[in-house]
Amino acid sequence: MLRNTKAVIFDLDGTLIDSMWIWKDIDIAYFAEKGIEMPEDLQEKIEGMSMRETATFMKKNFGIEDDELTMMNTWNHMAMDAYCHRVPLKEGAKEFLQFLKERGIKTGIATSNSKELLHAVAEKLDLYSYIDCFLTGNEVARGKPFPDVYLEVAQRLAVSPRDCLVFEDVLPGIMAGKRAGMKVCAIYDEYTKDVVEEKKQSADYYIQNYRELLPE
């Protein structure tokens, strides 16, 4: 899988860290506070969107009066404690990051999350020691499934897309990596356990956890 790979780019939530459980709770609490019934397929509809795109979508479709910046600040506030104290790395991720660093393979994070939460969890989990480039969907024109965030990370790492390997946990993210012309490895996450077969078909590789990629 890593043959001829010069850079590995990770999605964050559900891929590098175990955090998707937080967002279901936040959505429920946020909609309840606004007195709006939350649709059961909400997560499916916003999957892959940047936080800015999610705010625009929810404002348009649910008549939320707050502006997008206020909405994003609210979500950041609701999630910050968990990202600072309770979110762990996925199984084997720390060892895999060390493995890449030892071999001189460049690394990046391309996330749909906010810059505030990205850097909060990076500080907590010491990701600055292992990741060369951090980028959010809010910093490019279009979120996933468009390839913008992956292409921008590759450019900042000075690596051709064809020499990059992406790790993703959701179908829009897998699609974004493939549209960027990169190899994509899907990883298991409890949140997307119902679409494992679709993930296997869409990606080039599939793993349960990062320990599978470490030498014996």
C-alpha cells in the first residue's frame, strides 16, 4: 500500500481520531435548543461538508436565524471540551504516525472540521510532532466530496497527487480522495459500519485499524 507513496493525508474525525459520537450528540442538543425536529438522515446529508457549508445548509433548510459564524462558534463551543480532553486516537494511529515519520514520508490532515477543533485536538494528542500540514474544508472553495482540500494539502507538501495516499472513513471523503487522483484507504469506524461494503468498493484499500499496516 505504501509503495511509491511520498505523502499520507488523513481525514480527521472517524479516521485519525475516534470522535464521530460527539457530533450526533451535538446535533441532537442543537436542534432541541432551537425547537426543531432533527431529521433522521441529517448526518447523511451533511457528511463531508465543511463546517461553513454545514451552517449554510442548515440555515437554508431549517430556517435558523443565527448567521453562519454564530452557528459555527456555537458548535465549536459545544465540542471543545471533548476535543481537548476526551477524544482519543484511533487504534494503532500513534504507532503508524511514528512509522511514517521514521521513513521520511510526509503527512497532512485534510478535515471538514473547524480550525479551532483541529488544533485543539492536535495539541492534546501531540499531532504537531507527526503532521506536516493541517488544513480544513473552510480554507478551500469546496468541501468533500470535491477534491479541493486534498489537492491543496498535496500542493503544500510539494507532492504530486499520484504519490499521495489518503485515509478516510466516509464515502464523500473517499470520493474526494479519488477525485484528487490519489490512492485511498478506507478505515473502519463504528459510525459508518452500515456502509462497509460500499467503502470497500469505492476505495483502493480497506483496513479495520492502523495496526494492520505496522511491521510485525
